[in-house]
Amino acid sequence: MTRYDGEFFRRWLVLTAAAVEREAGRLTELDSAIGDADHGVNLRRGFAAVTAVLDKEAPDTPGAVLTLAGRQLISTVGGASGPLYGTLLRRTGKELGVEATVGRERLAAALGAGVAAVAQLGGAQAGDKTMLDALLPAVEGLGESFAAARDAAAQGALATVPLQARKGRASYLGERSIGHEDPGAASSALLIAALAEAAA
């Protein structure tokens, strides 16, 4: 079974930063329909800061890479996305501990713990039209393969379009939130797509 080291996790986050940079306009557009119109801008700033700190500090284990990235996101990103993404990565990193390399199934279990921490922090569950609608199926898919995780996250994000938001800023809109893709689910799908790209 393939094992993944700290360098792989660094590459995952660098690819995520590139994807967020590329899609920042679309994320902000989605957010302007049902949120504060700052999701793309905030995430772009956050992941740029992540790549900068990883270049400077270059932690060598998967857990240390993710923990550092999570801390950086919490300290640089405004709005809800900083704490949520920061918690996701930090908790996943903490779960991986000090192992030098990890397998895909181990990563799936750790990511599951990270997603559970996000659910607890935001008080959300599947179907609430949040990032969880992309992340929960991604964790399940990751048990099978990186590609399955990517596809499940993408489908999960699209499946938020007909939902009414029950959590976060979008929930204030009630029925007017129906018909829009959730920006957090869209950016979560980018994160998982970058993971599949790193593994390929």
C-alpha cells in the first residue's frame, strides 16, 4: 500500500492554494448570492499564507504539515471559513500524530475526525447546505480511492443547489437560499480535488 509523507501533504496544500486562486472569483460569486461575498477573497488570502509558512518552516510529518496549515488559516482568514477550515486541517493533523508516513485509509479516518470537529464547531449536519455536504461524502469516498473522494465531494457540492440553508449566513435567507450552490461546499470540493491531484 502506498504511504504518503510530509512532502505529499505540502503538495496537497500548494495545489489547493492554486485551485483557490484560480476559482476565487467563482467562490465569491457563489457567496455574493447567499453570503457576505468574501469567501473567495478570504480563502485566497488564507491559502497563500499557508504556502508561505510551509515554505518557511517545512514541517516533515503529515500531521505537522496539516496542524501548521490549520493554525495559519485560523490566524489569517476572516469570517467563518478560517476557523472551519483551520479546525478541519488541525484536527486531521492532530489525529495523524507524529507518523512519518500514512496510508490512504489512515488519512480517511483522520479526515473523518477533522470533519466531525467541523460539524461540532458549526453545529451543522448533512443536508444543512454547508461544506459538510461535500466533506462527508468525500471521507466515505476516500475509503475507496482518491478519485472516488474527489467525485463524491464534487457531487455533494452540486447537491447543495436545491437545498434550503439551515446553518450559517445563508440560513437568514430562508427559501431564497434555494437554487444556489453553497460556497463552502464548492471550496471543500476544490480541497478534495487537489488531494486527488496530489495523489495522481
